[in-house]
Amino acid sequence: MGQTWIPAVGAEWGQWVVGVTWGVGQAYVLLNCLYVLLPALYYVVRRRVVERQFLPTAPVAPSTRFVLLVPARNEETVLPDLLASVRALDYPAGLLRLVVVADNCTDRTADLARQAGAECLERHTQAPSSKAQALGFATEVLGLGQGSGQAVVCVLDADCRLAPSFLRELDQQFAQPGAAPVLQCSREVGNAFASDVTVLDAAAEALRERVLAGVRERLGMQALIFGLGCCAREDVFRELMALPSSSLAEDKEWKVYLTRRSVPVRYCAAARLSYLTVATAGAFAQQRRRWLTGHLVTVRTHAPALLAQALRTGRLAPLDCALDLLQPPRSLLLLGTLAGVGGAALAPGWTLVPIWVWVALVVGVLAYGALGLRLIGAGRRHLWLLVSGVRLVGIMARLLAGMALGGKDKHWRPTR
């Protein structure tokens, strides 16, 4: 009896494990579909109201002092365009301080910065360094947050270009009584049509800014932080720089810290900048590998604590932050919905929702991508990228699989 009973128990146990795993996977995909598609539905219905936030506001007398902090490693090819856009800002020079951190540079980055009139801090280290470490170095050298000054620190990348009204729009927000000490500006891809990769990246950025961030701001929710274009009062910025750097995703670490400390963060849609994204599949893979490595470390380190805080306090912000951390890349979300269709067709007794729901979600995720293409002004000929982009989906899937097997980036590496 024992010889027949043991295999039966083993088979039942295996079926139970498979069933629970499949159920949890379905629940994860369904929850994330709601998190992505509900804001998109709101945007489609209330588009004019949401888009109104991105319009320029009436100028007022500026009063906020800004420190533009630019960590740069061998950026001599793109830095001049940023410096030119800073010179073209419609903002008093006396309220503006531009600082370039030439981090382990071996080219003319430092010389170009000084020739353009910017302050330049040169940093040379033996071990590989990260963007967060370069920013921390500048914080100490400049003494940010140590005095009584209330300047605002804006984090920029060397490949940025600022709209002329960039600082005026930020000033309008920071100058208001009771203003949030942290703002995230809006961003767009400057080389959107350089390649198929940049088209898809630009569409994703437009969705992140227009749909996700724009709708959240309209509903009065805590803003997300995207790193590039994050602006904070210098005392708060110093706190962020004092955080232990446990991942390569410093913006996620900042968001977690501010959420857990209940520090308000808002989105300034009218303050616009553009940046250059990678244009080849190889550079895309390298960049996403770094981002996913940092992101997964942040999830493992902070998501459980955020969920526990939400349950303990009943506050929405920690739960919202945890859900944002647990978001999969949109390409993998599409794979998840396709897997749901396949699972519902092959094993209907194991599906959480009917197959028609999974089919509707596949259509919804594809429509979400089409909305992103429309937001950047892509033509009908670009719609095929929603299908041919399977190559990038494959890259993301391979990266996650490799990381699950232990392959991770430990150091920041440039993608240009």
C-alpha cells in the first residue's frame, strides 16, 4: 500500500504546486493589467482635462534658486547641447547654478563644461562608480543642505535638452505656500524616430508621462520619481544622498524613502525636458539589464516593508509605491496576457477568469501601445512595431531569465 500511496501523494502535491503557482501568476498579471489600463481609460475619457496640465502657465516674477546637477561620464558628444539649452533658459542667471560632475572622464567633458561657463567637479576613483555616488560626491563638495539655503537641486543627464520655460514652470510650483519639497518634471524622447527601438521607447515614455503621471497628478495622488528631472529642496536632496546605495536604480530608492517618510512628491507637467534614448537592440539590452538589476534589488529590499506599512497604517501611499515597484515591463505584461489566453484554452478549469477576459486584456495592452504611438505622432506605418517589437520582448524575457539564474550587473556602465 505504501508503494502506491507515496506516488499518489507526490502527484497530488505536484499538481497543487503547479495550480497555486499558475493561480498566483494569473492574479499578478490581472492586477497589473488593472494598474496599467485603468489610468489609460481615464486618460482617453478625460484627455482634455489631463492635457491641460502640460500647457505653459502665465509667467510670474521668479524667486527660486536652482542648482542644476549633471553627473557625466565621457559625454563630450552630447553635453554641448545641454549647455546650450541651459544658456537659452528664460530665467535670471543670478538664480541659477549649473554644476557638471565629470565622473571618471577620459575625454573633454570637463573642458567643455568649463568653456561653457559651468562649474565642473572632477571625480576620479579606482573602483567603478555609479550615478548616485557621483551625485553624493557633488552634494558633499558643494555643501548642499548644510546651511540655511533653500535652493532646489535638479538632477539632469548630459544628453538632456531643457525647454526655455523649464525653470519658470518649476519656480511657479516651488514658490507656492505649502508646496511639496520634491517635484518630478515631464520628459520626452528627443530622438523618437531615430530607429524602431527609439520609437517604442518614446511611446513608452509618452505613456509614462501623459497617462500614468498626468492622470495621477489630476487625481491628486503622490507622484512617481523617474530620476532624470527629479527636483528637490536641498535639505531633502541631502537626505536622499545619505541613503545607502543598495541598487543601480537610485530613483526607486528615493521614491521608497520619500513614501515611507510621508514626504509629498508632485508632478510638474508643464516643466519639460527631452533626452536621447538608445537606438540599437544591443544598447537597449545593456541598458535594460542595468535597470532591471537595480529594480529587482529594490523590489526585494523594500516591497515587503511597504506592503507591511500599508497594512499597519491603512495608508494608500505605501501600497501604491509597492504596486509600482512590482510592475513588470509592459512587454512582459503582454506576454502574461497571451499566456493567460493559452492557459484558459488548454486548461479552462485552472483559469481565474474566462478566456474572453484574457483576449480582451491582450487587445487592451496592444491598444495601450497604440495609444503611446499616437501620443508621439507616429504614423500608421509604425503600428506594425507592436508586433515586430517581439524582438525587444524576447530581450526582456531573456534578461529576466538570466537574472533569475544569478546573472546581474553590479556596476553602472554607460550605454553610449
